Amino acid sequence: MSTRAHVAIAHDYLTQRGGAERVVLSLMRAFPEAPVHTTLYDPDGTYPDFAGADIRTSPLNRIGAFRRDHRLALPLLAPAASRMRVDADVVVASSSGWAHGFDAPGRTVVYCHNPARWLYQTDEYLGGTAWRSPLGPPLLAMRPILKRWDRDRAAQVDVYLANSRVVQQRIAMTYGRDAELLPPPHGMDASASREPVPELAGWDPGYALVVSRLLPYKNVDAVIEAVRGTGRRLVVVGRGPEEARLRATLPANVRLLGGLSDAQLRAVYADADVLVAASHEDFGLTPLEAAAFGVPSVALRGGGFLETVVEGETGLFFDSPEPELITAALEKSEHHGWDPDRLTKRAEEFGEARFIDRIRSIALRQDRGK
């Protein structure tokens, strides 16, 4: 296939800030002329870097409530995705549930962050037993139909890429498909400019840091409990449906920040002395972002963190997201001799240039991959 092939990018929805959205930004740098197709786009909710892109949305985007919370659109997203026509020689889809189902007659390469967590890991996604969540009963009722739709669309994909070995295994179990392994880039340039955060005025460097969407399975509440009543300061950067609940009982030694610019986020990373990663992650991205600034991590022993954290060299593990285990790991980290050079070298192993070279090569090769 010629390098002049018309390439398009697809993504589930651009309504939040997270690792998947950063991957889309990397895809835009890999294919600078490619339009971005997505069901929903909220400029205020996602990274400002998307403002100048050619973004093409579904009719659902006209409804403001859906842009603010894509979960409200759940019953409509499968039919909307099926009608999203993407006319291109190659479609590179960043997907954890919908973009692999767009109507794309050309060659389709899916970069899979995870098979739809709300379909195949429902309790984990909702933060408990599904029947006890307001979203649980309708989701469980729809699940058989959505699974058939999801697997039918997955069967039509030409090439699957997995962001981690965990996801590679889940793709095989869920779809019966082999997937090439391509870790995402961390996308954090420690040498770029930094801006102070007004909410941290008067806070000296040397705090624990959480960077995470505020969802039940991210276990941010457990990290907050781990520092409650202690002298250890904690900064939490993130937004999501758990925000109001977390703010309601936030202790004085914790700051909860949302909507930071990249320059502010770089400043927050640089002033931290440890990152805490307690979530169930398919790829452990934030420990790499922290390592770029020479900051170690304490992380949940599982999932993608096993692929990005080198125990004893770039971080320490705790075995479950329990406050007392997180506290113990933080105390152990304080007395561990960390080597900043080793940390930054680990981050460099997951740089964007490597990712762009691989994704270009895979997207533009000739084989159909099925």
C-alpha cells in the first residue's frame, strides 16, 4: 500500500482527559492529515490540543448532556457507531468499546485499550455489584445484544493491536483474535515549560501524587484514606463521576485538582516525590509519566503496572488497593534509594517516536491481517 494512502483516525468519544485521548494526539502526529471521527466531542472536557483538528462527530453530539457524560448515551452508542461512515483507505481506530464498530470499508487497524470494560468487566467498571448501581440493571439488560454487536464488529477488523500483554490476552479470550503488542507512548516531556497551580500555592515540593480519572475502579478513595489523619500530603489530579463524593469528605492534607493544562501537570509531576497508582489498569501509563521527571511510583501489583514498573528500580508494589497496604508502600518508598537516571531512562523506553514509527509501519503495510 502506498504511503499516500488516505488515513483516517477513529476514537470512541473525545469527552475526557486520559491516556486513551493522549494516544489519539500521538496518532494525529503520526498521520497529520488524517481527520478524527468520534461519536462525541466536548472541547472543554478533553485536551485543548484537539481544537485545531478536523473532528467529525455523530448526530449524538448535538445533545449537550451526552457530551458532558457519555454514559447517558449508552443505549444509543452502538447504533450511532454503526452509522459512523469513515471513507478512507486505512482507518486507525483507538478503541475500548465503540470505534472498532464504525462503518469503515477500508483496511481497519484497531489500537485496543481494552475490550469494552462495561461489557466484560461490568462489576469492576461500576465499582461493585452491578445490580446496586443505577446504571447496572439497564446495562445488564442490554449486555447480550451489545456483546453480539461488539463481537460481530471485532470480527471485521483487519489488524488488532494491544497496548499491553493483559489486553493482548483479553482480546484473544473475548474475540478469538491475535493482537500485536504495541505499548502506548507516555507523552510527557519533562523539559517543556511548566506553570504553577494556584490551588497549590504555599505547598512545598515533596507530596504524593495521583493522576487518574475519578471512576470507581480507579480506587482513588483508597489512596485518600491511606493519607487521612497522617502528615503526608496528597495531590489528586482528575475529573469524573466520583468527584463530588470524594470532595465531600476530603481531608485538609489532600488537594483535588481538575482541568490542569499540560504545563501545570508537568509542574505537579516535577514537585511530587512519589506517584500512587492504585487502579485496575490495562496499561500502566502514569508511572512512566512520573518516571520522566525522576519520580518513583507505588502501584497496584497487577495489570499493566507489571509491564511499566520495575520493582525496586522505578517503583514498589502493593498487593491490593487497601489503605493500610498503600500506607505501608509509601513508608517503604520514603526510605528507598531511588536513582533518578534509572527512572528517566525507563520513561525513554516508551517514547512517542518509537510508537509513531511502529504505528505508521503497521497501518501502511499491505497484509489484511485477519
